[in-house]
Amino acid sequence: VHDHIDTSGYKGHTFLGNLLVDMYGSCGNWEAAKALFDSMPKKDVISWNVIISAYAHKGQDREALELFWRMDVKPDCISFLVVLDVCANSTILEQGKRLHATAISHGLDSNTKVATALINMYGKCGLLGVALELFEKLEDKEVMAWTAMVAAYGYNGQGKAGLMVFHRMVMEGVEPDDILYICVLCLCSHAGLYKDGLEQYLSLQGDFGMVPTMEHFVCVADLLGRAGHTSQAQELLESMPFDADGTAWKLLLTNCKLHGDFGRAEIFGEKLLKASPQASATYVLLSHLYRE
């Protein structure tokens, strides 16, 4: 495709250049993406967003941020979403604060998506108060903003408070989505809110008519496993309308180790090997288990 574009006389076309950079980035060839980006005679904001995203998805955080600060065009919402996500996932607080100030200077901090990304970043970096302040300032709180705030409490070990935010959202008439419910179930699981988690799982179907996804089932299985109910967790995974993947069995195997249920751990270990036979981490986990 690239060669055809070159021979067709469209080599300097920004739109096509952006598509090619995105293609190389999506295929994991970020070096080719960067070489093509550097050769483009004219770059627009999409060009910059695509190359920054390529580095971000490759885990090249420093390079992604450096590219953002080198932008010679005005960044848009997408630009900020990409780099704020980098700062959130790698807890790079100082860069996140600098990006926040830059978003304010460009008048984008009040954009719902950017504000949500800021809430997520501050939450992951441990500044729960700042995240809450930004959340309360939002006039139009969409479900993704509520999700970010619930998750922020979860990151900081405040499960009960996160659950209260969720209940407040429901009271205000905002409809939860699949992602928010995954967040709520994970929050209950990690905070040890066993009964609350089961109530939310039932509410997902009974009150909101949602069909549970595999992620929902796995979250509930983890909730059961962490509470020591590994038998029920196994029954749930085996009865759900999906084939449990390696992640699901790995969670239950870890829960068995936590509660000293080594008999059932062997069962889960076999299921994990069948689901993820090529994953080296599987053998490491099992070797540690059998050593104990």
C-alpha cells in the first residue's frame, strides 16, 4: 500500500500520510511510523496524535510525552486524552500537572472527556482530593466521568466511598454501562465488599436489564474467590455462557493460594494450562504453588 501511494504521486498528501503512520503504528512498527512521520512535509494535529498514540501503545511513555511537547500545531482533545492516559498508567504526576495547566491554557480542561482523563490521572496518582474537585466542577457528568471517579476511590483503597459515588449516580438518574459495572464489581472484590458485590451483580441484571459479559462473570468469580468461596467461583465460571480464559483461572488459582486451598488449586492449575499453554508466567505461578 505504501509503495503504491509513493508511485501514484500522493507521497506528500497529509491525509494519506496519516493513514500510513497509523497503519505502521497499529502493526507495532513504530520505527517505520516515526520515519514516515518525520518525512511528511506538512503535519496537522491528526499527524501528531497518530504518532504520539503509536509510541504510547508501544509503552514508550517518555517519547510520547516528548512528542507532545514538540507539537508545532495546537493540540486538540485527542492529544490530551492520549498523553493524560500515559501519565495515568505510569503515574507520572508532574507531567500530568503540567498537562493540566496546558489544557487550561487551551480552554480544554472543561471538556468532559479531558476532564474525565484528568480525574483518572489524579486518581491513579493518589491525589483523590484533586480528582474529586474536578469531578464536582463538571456540569455535565456523563457515565464515563462517574466511572473515573468510582475507579479513583478504588485505586486509593476507599471501596465504600466509591460505592457511595455509584449509588449517587443511580439516584441522579444516570444509567450505568458495562464498563462502569466492571469497575464497581472489581472495586467490591478488591475492597472485600463481598455482600455489596453480589448485590451489584444481581442489580446489574434485575434493575438495569443488562446481560453480563465475561468480564462481569470473572469479576464476580474473583469476588467469590477472595472471600474463600472457591467452589462457587468455579461453578460460576463453568456455568457462564463463555469459555473462561487464562486470566480467569489465574485469578482463582491466586485466590486458592491465598486461602491455602491447594487441592482445588491443582484443578485450577490444570485449567489454566489448557487455557494458556504458551504463557511462561503460567509455569512460574504453578511452580511457586507446588513449592509451598
